[in-house]
Amino acid sequence: MRRKTIIAAASTLTIGLAGACAAVLGDAGGNGGVVRTYYLAAEEVDWDYAPTGEDRISGRPLEGLGAMVMSPGPMSLGRIYKKAIFREYTDSTFAEVKPRPKEWEHLGILGPLLRAVVGDTFRIVFRNKATRPHTLHPHGVIYNKDSEGAPYVDGTSGADQADDGVPPGGTHTYVWPVPERAGPTDHDGSSVFWMYHSHANENRDVNAGLLGPMIVTARGKAKPDGSPIDVDRELVVMFGEFDENASWYYEDNIKAHAPDPAKWNRMATFADFSYLAGLRESINGFSFGHTPEMVVKLGERVRWYVFATSNFEVHAPHWHGQTVVANGMRTDMLALLTMQMVTANMVPDNRGTWLFHCHVAPHLEAGMQATFRVE
């Protein structure tokens, strides 16, 4: 029998969890943990994939394919696109954006990091400041039908569909308990990585930019802030191909950046360069080395959370100068498929600034490159 969430009071929630109903009172979570409240908004921005207009990997002006796709012209809209992103706010007034800590500036276009410990409950107050309906849909955790964030014929109605498409200006609270099966196994170590994204129209929403990271730490293995006790530095890296042809803002971007919008080929396919130029190969939303530099230290216990987005994607992330342990093996290379999430552990042993890039040749040539520095 389908369970429902009943809101009894602002601070009292009853949540169907792991085969039983558990009360969530004040800061006590439904499985012995705490309720972790975040205030997220979807809002529209002009996003620059390469803010300097240069190739920061080579240290030279963009040339070849890079120059063609990053400059507006008859077959490319350039490097600046209207997009939608998730931002974190300090409270339910959504008046003040919560500053992003320096160590997380590398997240770039990604929404804020959501963090919990097994037994906790995520409570996400979502405000839609964009111009189309959007939602929040999580991977890994438990949710009732009023917190799934995905519209489809599932036999529900009324309040259970309020999460399916939050209208512009609307607000909805999503509640996601974090059971054992959302946490790490022995094979994973002390933490595991998930993602969240808008799923009102999954293809258009994600290509517009609405996605972000979630980290769940094992019970008994977390610091007070929820981060794993056996890790000194965490880094989240999205190897993301944004298909701007499929974004909600495709027409807006044609009107803003095409030399002659009336002549733009809106029926372009994979056989047309104008379509391929709209496949922006990025690392956290930046291309050609513009991802804020990721800094680690010699001998630190570094955990990389690496994932891909929702298009026809096959990526081969490669670290120069270091090795990692991922999936129980030593490597300097990962295999990453669509929406796949992989955790890799590194103990840096080689000083310097190193390349981190996709080894799929077209992605490399189109700018899916960043750097990290070992101090």
C-alpha cells in the first residue's frame, strides 16, 4: 500500500521509511539522524563556458575547433548561453544567496553540494525563480510520491503531484530520508556519491544546467559537518556534455547570438556543424581550462567524485601525474557512461600542475580539459 507524507506542522513530518513510518521532530531524523535543511532556487543566468576567451590549457588564443565553437558565427552561437542553474540561499525568504566556500568554487555550474549521513533526512525547500516549471529529483535516497520530482502516470493525484512541476514563482518542500541503502557499502569506503537534477522535462532541464551533487557518509564515519572522517579533501567533477540544441533556451540564444537569427538552421542534425557546435564539452560547465583550479596537497587523502550527464555520453577521465584507486583497482583512468557516478581515492605524491581531461578525442579537442595542482 502506497504510503503518504502528512505534514502535521512546520517542524513535524511523518515519513514512510524502510518499511515503517517514523516521526521527524525538530532536528531528529526518521532513522536516528538529523534533518538537514537546504534552500535551493532555480534561476536563469548568462553562462560563459570560457570567460577569458582564450585556451587556458595551451596558454594561447583559441584556435582550430576551439576558436570555431567559442566565437559567434554563421554556424556557432559562441561561448555565452542563457541557462538555468540551482543556487543555495540562506533561508526561506530566498533574499540572500549563500556564498560558495573557496574549496568548492570548482563546482562551477553545478548546484550546491547536499550532504548527509546515513540515518539523516534531507529537507529541501525549493523556490522556482525561473520562467518554466522545474523540480528536484534525487538519486539513491528514499522519497514519497510528493518528493519524487518527476511527472508521469503513477496513479497519484492531489498533493502527491505537487512536486511534479513547481511553477515559476512557486515553492515546494522535498523530503528525502537517507536509509542504509543510500549509503556506502564496504566496497565504497566511508562515503558515496549521488546527484540531483530537475526532472519536469529531464532532457531540457538538465541541458539547461539544472543538476548538482549529493554526498552521503556512512553512520559513525562522519565529521560534525557530515563529511567523511578519513578524507582530507573532496572534489566533485562533472564531465558534462551540454546539448544547447535541446536546452529550453535554444531559441533565446539564437536570437541573442546568431549573426542573422532568421537564417539560423533550426532543423540541424548531427550531420550539421551548427548542431555539433552546440554540444558543449565541459568540466563543471567550463571548457579549455576555465574550471577553477582544484588544489590538493602532497600526502592528503583526496576523494574524487566523478560523474557524467544525461546525453549520449562516453567519457574517459584521465589524471596526469597521479594515480587513483577506483572500483577496487589502481588506475589513472576511468570509464564513465551517461549519468554514471564513480568515486576515486588519491594520495597525491607528485608536485605540480597537472592536466585532468577526457581522453575521448572529440571531447578533448572541444575543450573538456581542466587542471589540478598538487602543493
